[in-house]
Amino acid sequence: MNKIITAVAALLTAGLSPIATAAPAPVQDTRLQLTVERTESGPGTVAVVWLDCPGSGRPAHPHRAGACADLEAAGGDFDRLPGRDTAVCSNETVPVTVTADGTYHGRAVRWEHTYATDCERQLATGDVFEF
């Protein structure tokens, strides 16, 4: 018992707490490669961008803050993105396939979805695939 009291006294004298505390968990960044492909009948136009949350200083997604906020609001679930209420749309009816590959808070992500039109994509995904 005296050894325990002596050890606690030594810790307190050194300015340390005798109560063990867990180290905070490291923050897991989000790093995703996003693609948007517009196809009609065969290979089409492909756009690719990296989304880093928080920002990495590398060339970034043009709407990074909004895209990261939308992804956080959905808890990393691309099927639950908040999207938007309005979009600027044309009469073009070309299918649009979007993909996300990488990590969300350290968890592996591989997601793909095809929308009937670019307008549908804008409404469903908001800033995330807006590049």
C-alpha cells in the first residue's frame, strides 16, 4: 500500500495525473477520387477530381467546402447525400455515371451510380459531383 501511495505522490509532484487517460483517436481524413462520365452509346466525356476533407493543398475539388459538408451530412453514404432543390438543366438526355473511390474517415469507399440525365445527377448529389 505504501508503494502505491508513494507512486501516486511522485506523479502528483511531477504534475501528472495518476488516472490513466486514453489518447484521443487520430482524425481519419477523407480522400476520394470522384468521376463523372457522360455517355450516350460508348465512351464519353470523363471528368476526374480529388476530394480531400480537410483540404490537402493539392489541386482540389472546385466546391470542396460544400462537397465535404454534404458528405458529412450524409455520414459518408452517397445514397443519402442532401442534394439540392434546384438545378440548371438542359433538354439533353444523356446518361451520367458517377463514381467515388477512396476513403471516408479511414473507411474504404467504392460507389457508383448512373443517372438518366445530368439534371438528375445535380439534384441528387449537390456539390459532391459538381466539377
